[in-house]
Amino acid sequence: METSPEASTMAQGLRIVRLVTEREKAGRQMLGVSQLAAELQLDQSRVSRLTQELCDIGLLEREERGPFRAGPRFFGLAASLNNGWFREAGAELEKLVSSLGLRARVSVRAGFRVLLVRASSNDMAAEGFAYPGMITPVWCTGAGRALLWDLKRKELDALLQDVSFIGVGGPQAAHSISETWDLMARDRPQGYVAAAEEFEHGIHELAVPVRDAQGRITAALSVLGLEGQLRGNADRVAGALAESAARLSGVSRAAG
């Protein structure tokens, strides 16, 4: 399968994060842009742009023009993935596959992006493109809007004020903050996010938030399939999602 430019970019970004964090963990000398480019055999200008984006979302940080180190968002993400709910998520995803026949995912938010942290076995099949570490936009995915579920309008405005909506997502993707807010307002009364062709052509996604012991959203649980798989079946699917999310939230509360 041909790799998309976005997938290639994110894979390179994750290679940078991995190299930086592994060197920091081993107590080795930290690297700047030129050293990272040489180590990874990437163009220096590309590494400069990627490291800036990684700093912007908190996965890396640096002082002035010094070497890079792991950022606060990296440690927050690492801590969340060590919680009980994450260890149980794999089993919950496979339960959803077994009962619904759909692809299932667990995702977390990194700024205005969604980071896929676990995917069901049928979502990572050879012909698929999902993989842990994949990054997608927060405003035009079901998982993304589930992660935004508790935001007020001013918070959404602040989060998305600098993003470019042009040319991103599928045919039904939001193209402004107002359109994103309208979709969220539409979905809240039914208790789950329904995203129809917002990121991929022909793909429908249902999603719900997963909460921690304090009731804060820590992740999103979602399923994806074709329209025919969900037509007339959305409420049942959403109910199964909500039950899985409640179990994961219960694990989180017990761990807390």
C-alpha cells in the first residue's frame, strides 16, 4: 500500500521523538537539529520543521537553540498509557470487534491533533493503514470530537484558532471553528459523536469519551465502518461503545 505524505511525516516525527527520548533515558548527549538530521539521515530543513511542530504540541522541548529533550506532553502521555485503563483497552477493543464486526480504536489528544494509541487487530491488518502513533486532526474525526466533548466555545476557539481547515479531511469535514462547534452541539444530546465521511471517504465513525477518576476526559473510544454497517444500527453500536468506555473509566477510577 502506498504511504501518504501525512503518514510519512508523522512516522518521521515519531522517529525523532524516539531518538530524543532514548538518548535522554540512556544519559547520552542530547542532539540539536543538525545532529538529529545526520543521525536519522533526513533533510535538515525537514527536521527543523518537524521538531518545531513537536515542540508546539509539547512532545519535545528545548531552551533557546539548544538540544532537544522530552517535553511535558510526552511525560503526560507516558503516564496515561501506564494506567490500568490502557492495559485493559486491548481486550475492550477486541470485544467490540467480536460483537459489532467494526474496527475499534483508542486515541488521546495532543493539542489539536489526535494520537492513536491502540487499535483492534482488524484495524491493523495488512491492507489497513492504522498504526499506534498515527496522528489525525481533532476537528474532523469522531475520536477527535469526543476528546473535545467538554470544551466550551471559547476553549474551542483558542484551541483551533491557528489551524488550517483547507484541504483537510473527507467530504463532510468541518471547514471552520463554527462548523466544528455546530457538529459538537448536534451530537451532545444523543450522547455520542457521529462522524460521517469527515476524515475518510465512505467511512463512518462513532466515538465516546473515556474519563478518569476525576471525570476528566483522558481518551476516546471509537469504532469505524461503512455506512451500511451502521445504518439503522447507530444507537446499538453507541450503547456498546458507552459500556466499554464505562468499564475503562471504572478501571481508571480504581487505579486512581
